Amino acid sequence: MKTKIIPGILVLLMVAAFHSCEILSDCKTCKQVTYVDGTWDHETEPSEYCGASLISIETMDDYVNGNVRVAWECN
């Protein structure tokens, strides 16, 4: 009985481990956009970001200095 239960548990753990990393394989194209007085001023060339890099970019707050705001935009 133990010989059937242990491999079954191991398979379930492996499936759960691979499924939980699915979010790290998501990729998006992101660019930094600069606004002056709320109006578009310029932007960087878009680059593809995946995994932890993408998560950190999407959670980053906009940089504001006076009337200039720099934001990450991803799609």
C-alpha cells in the first residue's frame, strides 16, 4: 500500500510545484513613458520582460518630480 501512496504524493507535489511557477513564465512588452504636465513627452524603446523582472516593473510606483511623471506601461 505504501508503495502506491508515496509515488502518488510525489507526483502531486511535482505537479503543484510546476504549476506555481507558471506566473514566472509570463512575458510582456514594457516601455517607460515620460509625461510633462500630464501630456506625453517621450518614451523608451519597448523591451520584453518576463518572470520576476516583469513583476517588479508592474509593481513599481511612478517616478514623480515636480510636473514630470515617468511611468512603466506594459502590454
